[in-house]
Amino acid sequence: MAGCVNAQVDVNETAVRSLTVVNVGRFMFDYSWELKCQSPALVTISPLSGTVAQGDKADCVLTFQPSHRLTLKHCDLSLRVSSLNQHVPYMFCDVYFPSVL
């Protein structure tokens, strides 16, 4: 699963994207997000980790709130699922949030 988030956001406004972790397997699993960004205080994901039961899902929220004008580049988000013992890339792309003057 790979995706790219692009949005134009004004200074002190917030861009929000919903992400869902779905368990279609036979066993529950733990997950955790790893977010690598040049400006980590401006980008958050919540919850950062959790458990998903068989046949259930976990809703997560990715948020960006710039406090000054910038273009955010090279922001990588990956999902670690305990039963896989590896990171699954979720987003590998440049994320641009240009602010309006």
C-alpha cells in the first residue's frame, strides 16, 4: 500500500487525512507508525500504535499544521505490523504544503 498526500494549507490552518489499518487475517496484531520528516513537530499521526482484532480496523489521523510558510519535502511514513517483523512503506513521496501569502 502506497499513497501520497498533497495539500495546500494556509499558515495556522490544519490539513487532516484519515488512514485506516484493517485486519482481514485470523489473528489480532499490533501496529506502530514511523514518521520521518524534516519538520517532525508540524506533522503528527495519532494513535502512534495500537492493536487490531481479527476482522476489526483502527482509524488513524495524519495531521499537518504549519506555523510559518514552508514546503514540506521528503516525509516518509511507514507502518510496522508485529506479525510481519518488517516496516511496510505507506508513503514515500515529497509532501508539499505550500502556504498562501
